[in-house]
Amino acid sequence: MLSAILVHPNFDRSWPFSADWLRQLWASQGPVEFHRLKHNDTRSAGEILSKPGEVVRLIALNVEVTPACLAKLPKLEEFHGRVGDKPDLAAALQARKVEVRKHTSEGFWGESVSEFGLALTLCGLRRIPQTHHNILTSHQDWHYSTPLEEMQPGMRGGQYGDDARFTAGTVCGKRVRVVGAGNIASRYAGACHYLGADVAAWDPFAPEPCFHRTGARRELYLDRLVQDAEIFAPMVPLTPKTEGLVTAQHIEALPRGCLVVLVTRANVCHMPTLRKRVLNDELALAADVFDVEPVPLDDPLLGRPNVVHTPHNAGRTEFANRRWAEMLAEQFKPRA
């Protein structure tokens, strides 16, 4: 029995650790023929494999596979590769009764995105990026004490670096309101609950256990979810049905000072209204995703004291790459 993995740099460009982890996972089950192509190599699988007649399972990552290739693979039982836009290949695989393994569209980066969302939340509450940047060029942020003759309750005092105009301090005790109860949202909700937050979530499609296991109270109405949010985290994927799901009215209803956390897709929100309220210092924002990417260097959101921003890199960790490989490998039959 021989397994084969073919990978093109076009795949590595998005998932640079996945193919090699697949190779390690399969190596414990028997011999693996592994080929990483050069960027200008357009050969098909049938032209690349040295022992095509022995291959029982094949993963082709951005490498061409044709019906002619299948003719060289008489023992092939399981296959993963691009099939959806290739009816001739799909028909040939079906005729040969080759089992096609399709990767799921989510799950592999759930931990990475949800933990990044928690990190952004902490950074937004405590202004960590802003103060890190400020003390590179000035000692102003080291000066906590207000002159005694000017001191009033609620003013900046010893070692207090938060911005009291916005939700600040600890996650513990905060009202965290989450849109979604899926792979990313439920992990984020669970982490906030563990830290002592009062967590409520809205997701009309999620079963009841999604809320129980995170410690989140199920809210049945999105209109009500936004009314008392101190931290508001819309965490659903962007689809035709979820685009603009959080409307201008919902964003207008968020309490003044609320911290909005964006780590899935920005356009699930009505971004013009969110931008307006952030720029008016009515809301704080901690965002890894934006309505325009890359964010223009003259965008007024950049560098504001009430905005934490990162360049859409929440999900692509080495851990997520490995989970991508593991979740694909799990679909294949175990081989001794």
C-alpha cells in the first residue's frame, strides 16, 4: 500500500505547514510518496508519481488530476483534490468507486480565531497596544498622578492606564454579548464565562447544548442582545444571509462606551454606522477584520485611542494548519 501527497506552492502560500503535517500523520501508517512542486511546475499527478500503480490513497493540493491520471492509478481507493468544477473527473472517480474526501469549511481555525478575539478584547479593555506604542517615544504614559489641586473622583490615578470613557478593566463582571454560537463564537463565549463575565448569545440555528457548554445564556432576540452590551462580539461567518445581520439600528442601540470585537468578518455589521460611532468616540473597537482590506493608511480608524487593529491574521496559526491536516486525515480510512 502506498499513499501519495502532492502539493503546489499555491497551496503552501495559504497553508504553509499543512502538507508536511499530513505527511507526518500518514508516515506512521506506511510509505508515503511526497512531492512538492516548483512554482512553475504544471505537471499533473499522473506525470509526477513515480509508482502510480501502487497508490491506494492520494491527496492533491492544488495539483492537477485528470481522468487520464486515474487510468494510471488502478489501485486508488481514496482521493482528495479539486473535483467540484471538473465533471469529467468526478464521473471517472464515481465510475471507479473511488471515495472522494472533502474537507470541511470550518473548524480548523476555531481555537486560533476565538483566542485571538479574547486577546483583542483584553487589549481593547486595557489599551495595551496604544500604551506599548506610546512609551517608545514618550514618558507621558508613565505619569499617573494628577496634581492634587486638580484631582477629582474618576480621574487618572496611580497605575491607572485605562480609558474610562469606554468599557475597560477586567473581563470579569462585564456583560459580554455574542452573536453566534458556532465553532468560534462558542469558544470565545466559554472563555469569557470562565473569566467571570455575564455572557449571553444569540443564534437561532444553534442547538441548546451550544449554550450550556459555554455557560452563556441564550438570548432569543438580537434586538435585546445589544441593549445592555458592555462587550459586543458578532462572530458569525459572512454569507449572503449574514451580511448586514447586525443592522444600523442594532449598532445605534449599543450603549455608549461599548467595546465591539470583530474577528470573523466585518460586513456582518452595518459598517458605516459602526465607523460613525467609533469616530465619534461613542464606541471602542478591537478589530482584526475590516470593511476595506488592506485598511488605507489614511483611514481615520487607524491609530485612534479607542481602536485596536490587526491585519486579518487571527486564524492562520501553525496550530490551525495542523488542525486542517488532521481534520482531512481523519476522513481517510486507517491503514496499518
